[in-house]
Amino acid sequence: MIMVVAKTEGVEKEILSKIKEELVEYMKKSVRGLVGLCFLSYNGEADSVPNDKPELLYGTPHYNEIIFGRTFRVSPGAFLQIHIDMC
């Protein structure tokens, strides 16, 4: 699952739509095992955490991660320690 957050203020809707289409095609070719791709338009302060629901551009809105025999459903807004031993 990949989440792309971008400042879109001042970008025309048609141009933004084309950028999203190209982003999907690029990620599908470049990321092996891509489960989902989400996009969040955020025009707030750089050090704040966006609270909006992301737009699903490709795939599923979550994936399952198995850690020590337990299955966790991970959504785009979740924080998951990628170092499983640390998790």
C-alpha cells in the first residue's frame, strides 16, 4: 500500500486527474506486489498531520500484515513499523 500526499492548491482539476492517471501507471510498473495506491490532497501546514480520507486510485483500500501469527488489517492512514522485529 502506498500513500501519496501532495499539495494541489492551484492545480487545475483536469491536470490533477492526468497526474493521478500517470502516477497509477508508473507505480503499477515500478512497484512489485503493489496492493493499493491512495492519494491525499493536502494544502495545510507542512508539519501537521492530514485527517482527510484518501482517494483510492488503484487496488484495495487496505492490506493484511501477519506479525507473529496474528493478522492485522492495515489502512492507508495507519502507522505500521516496517521493521517487523521491532514491531
